[in-house]
Amino acid sequence: MSLASRTRLAALLAAVSVGVAGVTTWAYGYGSERPAAAVDAVVRPSVTEGSTLQVVAHPDDDLFFMNPDLSRSISTGIKVTTVYLTSGESDGRNEAHSPHLDDAAGPADRAAYAEARQNGIRGAYAQMATGDRTSLWERKSIPTAGGGSAEVDVLVARPEVNLVWMQLREARSISGDNPDSLRGLWDGRIPALGAQLTSGTPVTHPFSYTKDQAVAAIADVFARYKPTTIRTQDPTPGKSGSGVFLDHQDHMYGARFVQAAAERYAQSTDRPHFSVQNYVSYPNSALPPTLDPQTAEEKLGYLKTYAWTDHQDWCGSPAGCGDRKTATRPTGAGWNQTIRYSRGDGTSWMTEDVAGRLWAFAMLDGRMAYWSRTGPKAPWQGPSFLPGAGIDAGASAVRLPDGRIAVFATRTTLGTTPQDYGRDVVYAVQSEADGAFGPWQSLGTPDTADRSGTSAISAPAVAVDPAGRITVYVRDSRRTLRARTQTAPDGAFGTWQALGGAGLLGDPVAATDGSGRRYVYAATTGSVLAWVQPTPGAPLTGAFATGLPQTTGVLSVRPEGDGVRVFFRRPGTGTVGTSLATMGGAVPEFSPVAEAGGPGGYGGVGVAGPLLAGRTGSGTVGVAGGADGPESWRESQMLYTGAPAGVADRSGTAVAAALGLDADLHIVTTVPPARSEPQGDRTPSPWHRAVQPPLIAQAARGR
């Protein structure tokens, strides 16, 4: 999206928000359930509200791995804050030299190089927010709860844009064993990690943090800014076959500190609800691109500003105006063409029970939140919360044959020692149809070796057979498919079974066709693999090569007659392709790929009957009316986190839902047309909050 386009979007959002700002966002008590909307509540179209807070290990992690989400959030005018855990001082040379070279390559000055990176970041953010990299910043030092200090930079022309510099020492190596690092601090190999102050910083006194102090300092930043969306890196990227982490050690251990800080922050009551979005970093190098050329080029422009590619002295700093190490390759390892989520990109978090009640689930505040609606004309209620903390982003919900709802997720346990850190699959089931949910039950993890180092299992895909036995599918840390099945309805689960496959990406997906055959799909870097029951109730067979084209790695499915239709994004354009799989014999057959139309986008595509929901080319949530031929996507004015979900309820109404950056559930519905109406005349109503804040209803009554 060009600067002019982003400016127009910001103006549009401002216009739509007139009369509701200050009412819709903070109209309810923090940490409490909101009452159902009044009958006469005004339903206004959803716009981007709330606030985002990014936490990254190094200056440039945000530009490489969180854009264009970052620039699009800035364009809306919401509060955007980015926290840098380390100074990113590297070898102290602002040029493309290895830290192993001797001083003949030039004097090392880590404080100055760290300042140059700060200057480049400020220029990039100023460009994203104002179009002018020289736009002024106000810089100050603030005390932290950890006993140290942080630098806070406020963009004068756009004071809702803030940068927070924690200025801790970086590992100075991608994977090397350096105890003086976030990794060493997390693992207890050092008592405290010291600061690496940048030259020119308003922070004047050096400091160090113990592990608990570092957690407290980050949690204190959360408390100051009160984000509704926290963006961070991947705490569990997994390891290679040789045992080397697949990501920079600062990225993953910095993300673990963010997990601990978010858990501590969630215990406070003076805050809004918040969601967490995790981003893939270095592993993107080996994965298909997700962005269209125009968006990739815009992202590259901000990286070039950060990298100081023109070498003009626009900042007036002796340290330099950007990161010259990045200038040799501002695209990174193809990172300007990609953005990818490591958790929460599934689309199966919404379902309907036997009475026609809709249920939607999402992680808020580290707990599983849910919303429900008793009927097509009934108001939504929620969020309510299941007990228990540590729930990761991403949920799968299914209906059991007796009408009960079961919800599945993964849970991270921080523990008291580094070895206690790990992730397991958990589920909760209603005691009876439309009843209360029971406690979380654990299915453990197929990754039993080096649990604290791997724990890179996917979110679960879930299937239920006619007898009510549940099977859970996950991608393990070795990138193969694993499954665990109940021995009897409501009974114990058997052991984890290996189903094969190799190089799997993202989350597996599962669905059952009209004849009762189960299909499971998982993407690879080059295509899609399938596992299918040849007849209902038979053992799952596969993995089958589908012959489908390369995808970006995120899949969704919809039963369709005696087959299952799979949806995916095409690399490099983000357009949505779809193919119908049927069992004509011993192996599944796939129809030619059809296009769902639209200008492209990225992330998962929710499916609600004929309605598709996903990111449009501008990053906002949009809908398309069907999948039988190319159709234009109808864009909204709302950015969101995770992926949309959808259900076609028993009345034929398609309902799609998304979790906005404001940590609210937003929905869109399309009512099936009368038989006399042409199918193409269906027009979805605007996206709007599922639960209307009460002050909107009061304002409507006062008019």
C-alpha cells in the first residue's frame, strides 16, 4: 500500500470513527464480561481500534518480520509502540564486516553502532507515520520496574507512535554459546545481564537485570501502554536435524521473556483484554513468499531507510543514520517478500451446537475466551473464560455427536527451571450440551525429547467419528504428522501415532465428507500432502502427493458433498486457490485449481458455507461471496489478528468472525437469498462488534 493509499485509509478510518471514539473502545470494565447488547443498539461498521505493542530482540526484527502488519497499524492512527530488548550492538562496526575480523577493518564501537541502528529505526518509523524520515522525536529516560532505565522515543508529529529501548546486551552470535545473553539469563547461567547503552541515549547510568527483573521490566512496559494486541517473535522455532536452533537465539529467548512478562501482566486488573500474535523470523528464508510485489516493494522501502542505503547525512549523528550492515542486502534472505505467523493462523475456532447456538473461541490474556449466540436473532454474549493460564494463540472447536462442544489448544508451561519450559496439547469438554466446560485435560506432546528446546508442535486439528471418538492431529517438531485417538467415546486417549509426511508447514487441517470419510491435509514447501480414509471408519491412509501447486503454507477446508474442498494462498500474489478432493478409488482425486478472486492478501482464509473471509490486499479483513468462480473481495476498515473463522448455521446464514486488534470479536453475516433472487445479489452486511458496548446503546437512545 502506497503512502497516499495509507493516508486515505487513515482518513477514512477517522471519518468512520467520528462520534464513537472514546465510547466504543473503553466503554467496559477491564477484565470483566461485557453485557449483551441492548436491542436498540446501533450496529456500526468495524474499524481498527485498540493499540498494538511489538516486542522484538533487535532493531530491524520488526521491519523484517512484522511488516506490513506494523506499517498498516501505524496508518490507522491507533497507538503503536515497539520495544527493543537488546541494543543490537553486534561487532560494533557499522559496515558489512564479520565480527571475526580484526581491528584492521576499523575500530569497533558498539555504542555508536547501536546508535546508528536506533537512528535508522527512527527514520523508518517516521517515514511509515509521516512520509518524512527526518520527522522529529522527543527522547527521554524512564525508570523501569526492574531497577534499570529505558529510553522512550515519541514521534512529535504522531505522538501515538512510541519506541522503547531496553538496551540489554545481545548474544552477538546467532547460535554460539555465549552466556552473556538473553539465553544465558533465561537458562540461569548468569545471575544478571548487563546493559549495552547506545551513544547519545538519554539513559545515563549502566544497569543489569536478573531474570525476574527483566520479566518485571517488560511487564511494566505492558502496564504503561496497556496494549490490546501484543506482537512478538516465536519462542519455539524448533531445531534442525543437527540440533541447531532454526532461529536467532535472541529471537526465541526474547520471546520467552515476553511470554513470562505477559503472564505476569495478565494477573493485573487495570488493563484491557489482550491477544498475542507470534511471528516467524529466520525460518522464512526457506519458505515461499507470502506478499504481493507492491506490498513487498513498500516493505523494502522502509528497510532501505533503516539501512541508510543513500548514505546521506539526514540525521546529523556522528554514529551514522542507519545500519550499513543491512545496506548490502536490505531484502534480507527474501524477508521483504514474506510475513508469517507461527501460532494462531487456524480457522476452525468457531462451531455450532445441536440447538443452533454458535460458539467462538480465542486466546485472550493467556486464557481461553469464548463468545456464544443462542440463535440467529439473539445477541452475542462474552467474552467468558475457561479457567487456567498459559493457553497459546490458536484454538480448534468441534461438536460431539451428543451435542457437547469440545475446544482444543496448546498450552505453554514456563515452570520454575529452564528444563520445565514446554508445550502440550490440551482440551476441555462441556459436561452436557449447552452446559459448563470441564477442566483442561492434557494430551501431552509427541516431542518428548529435549522438550524445553523443541516444543515446536503446531496447533491441533480435530476430527470426531460417528461414535464420538476424538482424534487430534499435530505437526511435530520433526515436521511430520502425529495423531492421538480416543479408545472409546469419553475414554482415554491412546499413544501418539506417527503418520509420516516430511517438511510439513503450519497447522494440519481435517474435515469429513458427506459419506463419512475423513481427510487430513498439511502443506509442504512445494505442495500439499493428504491423508484419507478410503471408506468411512477405515484407518487413515497416506501421505498422498496431491499434485496441488505450491502454497504459502496455510490451509483451510470445507466439506462439499462426497468430498472436501481445500483453500490456500498462492505464493507471491496471495490470491486464494481452491480444489475439491474426492475418493474415486484408492487415492484421492483433486479437481483443477479454481481461483477465488480478489487482489490477494496473506494469512488463513475462513470458510462459512459460500462465504470466504481473510486478509485483502490492504491487510484489512474482507469477504468474498463464493468459491465457484472469481469474485471481488469486499474490503472492510478493520485490521485483525490471527485468522477468521466461519460457520454456515442451520438457517443457511453464513457467519464469519475475526478478532480485531482491539481484542474484540467482530462478525459479518450474509443471509441466504430467496430462491427468486440471483445468487450474485448476496451482499454481506458490514463487519461489526459481536457484543456492542453499552454506551453505544445509551447514545442511540439519547438521540
